[in-house]
Amino acid sequence: MNNDFEDILTSMLEEYENGTDVATIIENSSKEMSVENAELLAASNNMIDAISEKAQLLADARKQRKSRKQWMAEQFDEITDGKTEEEKAAIASAISGVSENIVNEVLTQK
């Protein structure tokens, strides 16, 4: 297993998508990694939990007949609550940039 966070996260997500429970994924990954990579493993686990939580929130919103766009707008409002308009614009720009990079990477992968 590579020691890069993205590679670790991708590997763990693939296992999760294949039906492996998170505890087993962590146990298997811990055996493969050295102690110095424990922080990467913990970060990967936290990311999986956050993705799972957001997926459940989106599923709940869809049950309430909300579109993905409506749900994302609500999430953005929560994230930016109390921020200035300038800060909101910077966050929106950063999200847009990351999204564009992901789309470009996916389109250019062979």
C-alpha cells in the first residue's frame, strides 16, 4: 500500500464500496502500515465517516423531495453561517476550483 493519503483513502473507499465494514478496513490497513502512518489511517477513517454521514444526509434530503442542488445550497449555508460575503465568495471559489480539478482529472484519466 502506498503511503500517500489519497492512495490510502482510495483503497479504503474501494474496500468500503465492496461491502467491507469500516472496523475491518482499519484492522487490515493497520496490519499493512507502520506506526508512522497511523495519522494517515486516522485521517482516512475520519474522511470515510464524513463521506458516509453526508451521503446519509443527502439520502434523507431526497426522501424529503429536495434536489441535490437544494441540499448542497443548504450545506453551503451551514458552512458559511456567520462568514462575511468576502469569505463566502472565497469558499465558493475554492469549492469550484476543487470540483473543476476533479472533473478535469477524471476526464483526462485513461
